[in-house]
Amino acid sequence: MSRLVVRGAVVTRSLATLELPATLARSLGAGHPWIYRDHVPRGFDPPSGSWVRVRAGSVSAVALWDAESPLALRVFSYDEVPDERWMAERVRDALELRRVTGVTERASAYRWIFGEGDRLPGIVVDRYAGFAVLTTDAPAFETLVPSVVSGLRSTTELAGIVQKTRGKAEGERLEVLAGRAPPRDLIVEEHGLRFRANLREGQKTGLFLDQRENRHTVESLASGRRVLNLFGYTGGFSVYAARGGASQVTTVDVAGGAIADAAENFRLNGFDPDAHEFLAEDVFEYLHAARERGERFDLVVCDPPSFARSRAHRDRALKAYARLHAAALRVVSPGGLYAASSCTTQVGVDAFRDTLAQASRAVRRSLQIVHDAGHAPDHPVLPAHPEGRYLKFIVLRAGDRP
């Protein structure tokens, strides 16, 4: 077989072989799936979406090449080149994990495939009742979509499989890959509660699946408490708090449509929305006004959108978190609880805790961590890939003075 040598790379007609720095052997051998572009020899440029055999020292693996992303290669296998059979096995194994951890019994909406955590990097599949919603991280992964769809169809019966894509001009688009399109207002269940999931238009379909168990935690803490849900979106935490026996729940989000959906989710579960507050307001403006009015809450839940999409925004995100915590803590009753969350990948657990410590000093309130969690078990994380844990959810007791 003919070969072409390109500055450390040997390219064959069927598979390119890339020699990487030996310093990567330890992380690659431990199972870390990412290889950044600055570790790739210059001049190596196979078609995006092609398989590459990578070697670092004595470690060898098969990775998918992305010609555009800073993550140039993502490892899929340490043995064979993935084919349709291999992909189907990964899809079935991912569903089995959700079964053995009880996720499929507790919820009809869950993350079926969580990219790197399920050894299918760059691919995410969420199940909403009889429908599967597929997304990919980058165009390079589009070559794998037919095999993933085949694996989904061979694993269980589905009414439809759709792919969600985002274009620069047209925004989000839903394409039917198999079966039929989902209804606009699909009803899903988790822990015995019902929620509308708009797979066509809603951000994250209106229900953040990674927070499922954290919502359940809020329910266990809500009894008799006055609860404030900041960045409440469609009211997931709020509905759980209501079922948990909260005396009153206030949901705040800048999006008026989301707030209307939150009230509707209350009705869907038999709770009177008129007994609670639903406010379409900017969170920072609301907190300032609430403090001026002297309002206090026994439990404040704060789950903002991501503050940093890249490493370059990390410092700005840390300052934003500290500022937000301080504003929220000023409306927590003495001895009350503050549930702080972050979905920002660039901010790790320790850094997030430090933003809470900064806020504690700024408002002169003592804080005690009483619960520290990540995402639900349908979002597994590889031991060698700590970057896979993006979600932080910390519940703290707020004292009067440090």
C-alpha cells in the first residue's frame, strides 16, 4: 500500500497514522479523549470527519479528525476503526447505563448519549418520550449521523428521530431523520411531574435534563419555605418546590415566553399559578428592587446561563458569578438556603466555590456547604476527562454574619 509522509504523519489510502508527542501517552492511555490542534504536526490535513490512527509513545488509538475546531482529534476507540456495528454497540450500551441507574424508570425525558462520557465524542442524543433529538458538536461529526441513527432505531422503538442544527443565518432548525416530527407541545414526565417539551423552538427544549436530580433536591428542601427561582426559565425548579410544599414560589426570568410556560407547567401539575409569582424581569434588576423592598426568601435557587463559552471569557465569568452570588445572598433570610448552579464548562468546581467565598466576604454572610452535586447520572463522566463535568450545583446555608 502506498504511503505519503507529511511531517510526522504517514497517510495511507484507508487510514492516516499520526505520531503525537510522547508526552501525551499518559493522558491518552488513561482515556482522555481530546487532542488539541497545537499537538498536531503542521502539514497534516486529511478531510474533516475522517478517521486517524494516533500514536503517542506506546499508546495507540483511533480518533476523528476535525479540520476546524481547536479540538483537532477526539478519540473513539483504542482498537478497531468504528463502523456501523461498533456505533450500534455504543448506542445500546448507553441506553443500558440509563436502565441500570434507574433513569429510564424515573423519567421519560433523559440524555441517551452524552458525547465523550458515553465514548461517542461530539454526539449528543436526548430522548423525549417517543422521540430522539440528535445534535453534533461540529460539521466533522456529520459523517457519523447515519450510523448513530441506525443504532438508535435498532435499539428501541421510536416514533421519530430528529436532528437539531444551528445555522448562522437561519438559527435553529429541526430535520426529521427517521419516522415523524414531534408535536409542538410534547408532554414528558420526571419523578412523577409533567412538563411541556417544545422540541421545535425551546432553548434546551424547555427542560434542562442535567438538572433533574437537583430539581428533586430542591423539592426535598422546600417544605414551608418561601422560594425564589432566578433564571427560572420554564419553571422546572419552581414546580418541584411547589410539590415539595413551598409556601410560595417566585419565578424570575427575562424571557416573557418562558415565564408563561412556567405558569402553564404549574397548571399541568395541578398547582394554582395564581398562588405564586411569575415575573418577566432582568434578574439583577429584580434582585436590586427586592433588596430595596426588604424582601427575603428562605430558599433561593440561582441557575444562570453559561457565562463563558471559551477560555478567553473565564475571568469575566468568575467576576460575574461572584457579583450574582452577592446580589442573591442579600435576599436570603438569615439561616436560609442558597442553591447556586453553574453550567459554564470553563469554570471548574474549585473556582466556582471560590466565587461563593468571594461573595460571602462581600456581603458579610457566613456560608456552609450542605450539598454539592453535578449533573444527573444520564450525563456520565470519564475519570480521565474531568472537563466532562460542566455542571455544578451547590446548596449552602447562609448565616447572618461570618
